[in-house]
Amino acid sequence: MRGEARSRIERMAANARHAASQRAYNAYADHWEACETCNGLGPRCADAEALWQAYKATTAFP
């Protein structure tokens, strides 16, 4: 039983990490497409770079 509970908790944690990663990427993508500096084509502005780093932090697992 303990193994099943641990497995379920691990799945819940993985789902939470995935959801956080999706939210961070969506924030980056939404900004990049709407920003006059980035405009979905060019180099990233400072805000986009910060959003990208935040996204990368959500995908770095210990």
C-alpha cells in the first residue's frame, strides 16, 4: 500500500510540475507574440528573456 500511495503522490507532483511548465511557457509565448519588440520574429526583449528563464526553471528537475 505504501508503494501505491508514493506512486500516486509522485504522479501528482509530476502533474503539478507539468502544469507549472505549461503556464510559464504560455506566458512567454503570449508575450513574445504580442510584444512590439519581439513581435514573434525578432530577438527577445528583456521581459521575454526573463519569461524564458522562468520557463526553463520549471523544466529543470532535480
